[in-house]
Amino acid sequence: MRPANSPSKQRSRPRPAPPVILMGPLLRARGAQGATGSAQRWRVSACFLLAGEAEPPDLRVEGVTLPVPPRFLHEWRDLPPVGPVGVPCPSGILRLWRYDFAVPRGLQDGRAIYRFQDDERQWTLSVPGTAIPPRIAFVSCGGCEDEDTIEAAGLKRNALWARLLSRHRAQPLHLLLMGGDQVYADGLWERVPALGQLSATRTLMKRTGMAAGPGLESQLDAWYIATYLHAWTQAEPAAIQAGVASLCMWDDHDIIDGWGSHPAELLDSPSYQAIYAAARRAFRLFQVGMGDDDPSDTVLASAPPGFSQGLLLNGVGILAPDLRSERTETQVLSPATLAELPLWLDQFAACRHLLLMSSVPLIFPGFGLAERVLNLLPGRQRMEDDLRDQWRSPAHQEEWRTVLRILADFARRSGTCVTILSGEVHLGATGLISGPGTRLRQLVSSGIVHPPPAGLAIQLLERLAARRESLWDRLTLTMEPMAASGRRLLAQRNYLTINGQDEGDLRAEWHSETQDGTWAVTLG
């Protein structure tokens, strides 16, 4: 007889319970690693928001020999059940974890299956081949101030996310660029109890001397977590973020509407600073995948507070300046960041193409007259901060010219084709600044969820877009017609794809509710 303690009689140790995933995986692109050619690797971070304090298992990634250990990023405990309607923040202990790995790349496109060790759940990462022209998607405005208006307009919230996901499954994307307003946090005024007294005060400037109620910090953390859960756990955006590595840059609605364009005494008040701190923490953790003390490899800024980022993909450079962290009524970027901009650009001088993400369009009709009229009226007008957000606001006019001159100078010196990618205005459009030795292209795409403006607003914008403007140094600004009718604005929800061509050009196509690729432009 076998001894009672022989291996055949021993009970196997029970496997630990699989992690409870609240959100994720969220893939964040970290760029290529190694020399050009088949030895290159595609570097990625995968972030998971998990319930409980237990350390999750290692990640097994196809093509990566060793298991990938988790890295702890942040913990929240016992947050209140605050959040959008029907999406309260989960209770208990919440922890965010990050896995960093580099997948080998061949000449052709590949894929890598990844999963937790001893877990049946798995996901597939798109890995760009080193000899394949890049395939990139650009999205913005992934929510709405009041999502009831989406259904009221006869639209399905995630219809375009579903289109993008279907396209990715047919021909995998290499990189997803998320250009701002990934979430809409504005509902905090109605849903965060500690802000009740402030939200009841409709006159913004009267809020400067008012104190918030107790528990503000934890309620704000709960609000932003629940807001991200609402936006990013829905099936289509969740599947895209699990399969395509992305680079994200924020805009005002990721904080609150108009952040940075309100008067300093309002933004510096304790309640508004608490809102900004919670929004910044959520953006840093969820959108950049960056812990408290470890800068992401993509972040370029030499010092806080900026999150400006950049990376390379198969000869195409992507630069995403942070246009919110330093924004005030009188500046978009600080003088120190403006001084760094030419140095950042020089890192992409060997690229044939540079895609520069500007959350607010750089090349677009100006609304200076409308803003000046509002400034003459007493009180803080509803649209005033929206107009001041624009690069062409009178408050930012000189800085706008400075940035364009820096870009034009870089394009002339390097021979790089510079294209600006923007969202924010809930329309599709393409603009051009041209003149002796200068050509800067603007592509506008928004929103993938937010409905477009309608009626008289579109008619007015079309008339403004039809004007040909003379600038300085014999430069002209034009919004290019994108339809046989001469129409210059795409007044439908839309997203953008940018695909490399064999001859080295890029082809940009807008995909909207009723038009798929009929709006297109070649970037040569």
C-alpha cells in the first residue's frame, strides 16, 4: 500500500481566486524599443483597476519569455457611492495595477495574446510590423454633458465605437490617439453632495468665497472613478482599449467644462483646486498609466505640471502637448513649455510625418468678435469660457502666432510634413495654412460620442469657414471644402483614421454616422 502522504493522495493546493476586474485592461503605448528592423519591440503598459488589496498574479504575454509582474500604482479605500446615474463608485478597496512589457516585432503585423497567469480570460494586443505603413485612429469627445440628449437625437451612444471596433477586427489598428474629453465630468455639480451649495449658486464668481461640504476629496475621487467606469467599461470602448495601445491627452471636460479659461480667483479657490487635483490624479492614473513617482516613458516635460507626450511609430512621430495643465485666462502654455517646444519638435526631425495633437484646433475660424461682445456684457456669460478656450481667442492671439511660427520653422528646417489633429468642436473639418515655404495641415475630428451642433450654429460656422484669411508673412488660412457641395464642416459624429501608403504618404479618412471614408485627404 502507498503511504497516506504519498503524492497521489495529497490534495492539490487550491488556486487563488481570479482578480475582480472593475476596469481594464487599458493599453497605453510606450513606443518602439531597440534598433530598426526585426529586433525591435513594441512597448506597452496594461493597466487594471481591481477590487481588493491582494496582489494580482503575473501577466503571461505571448512572445515575452518571462512572466510580467504587476506594479502597484494607487489605492482607494471605502469611497462613497458617488457617480453618474446608475454608476456609483464601487465600495471597499480599489487598487490600480500596471504591467509593463515589450513584445517582439517582425517585419509583418503580429498579435500577442495576454492573460493573467492561471486565468482563462485573455485579450489580444495588435503589434505593428516594422515594415508595415502605420494604421492609426484618432478619437475625441467620448461622452456628453447630458447623455439623455444622445438618445433624444435618435443616436446610439456607442455606434461609432462599434464601427471602429469592427474596422479594427477586419484590419487591426496599430495605435489609438485619444485627443481630449475622453470623459465628461461636468455632472459633478449635480451628483457630488459636498458641492451642493456651490452648484446651487449659478453665478460662478460668487463661488470663490464659498466652502464645500465635508468629505469633498473622497467624493471627488469616487466621482471621477465612476465617470471613467461609465465611459470605459461599455463593451465597444472597452474592447478597443484592450486590443490597441493608445496615447491620451486631456481637455477641459476631463476636469470640468472650461477649466483654465475661468478667472484665476475662481480656479484658485479651495473647492476648484480640489476638483482639479482629483481630475488630474484620475487622468494621470487612467489615461497616462503613470504612478505617483514614476514618469511615463512617453512624457516629455522636464518638470511638472505638464503631461506633454511623444512617441514614434514606423517613421511617423506623434507629439501631444498638454494644453490644460498650465492654461489660464491669458496663456495656454507657460513660457517655459513654449521654450521647450522647439526641442521636443527636434526629436522628430528625421520623421517624414509629424502628427501634433492639439486638443483645441490651431487652424480654424476665429470667434474674436463674439468674445469681445460677450466681454462687454455684465456677468460671466455661458459661452465665454468656450470661446476663450479657442487658440484664436484675443487672449491667446500672440501665443497662437508664436506656436504656428515654431511649427512652420520646424517644418521648413526638417522637411517634415506637420499635421495637427484636434477635436473639441464636435465637427469634422480640415484647414490649411500655406505660404512661401510653409504648409501646415489641420484635421479636426469630434466627437465619437458627443452629438454635433445643429441649425443656425452650423450655418454661421459654415459662413465663417468659407472665408480665406490673410495672416502674416504672406501666409493664408483656409478651411478646405470637403464635399462636392463646397461644404467645409462635417456636422455628424465622426472619428478619423490615418493610414500609411506604400509611397510614404498618409491618407486621412473621416468616418461618420452616414459617411464612411467619403471625406478624405492625402498628407504628402
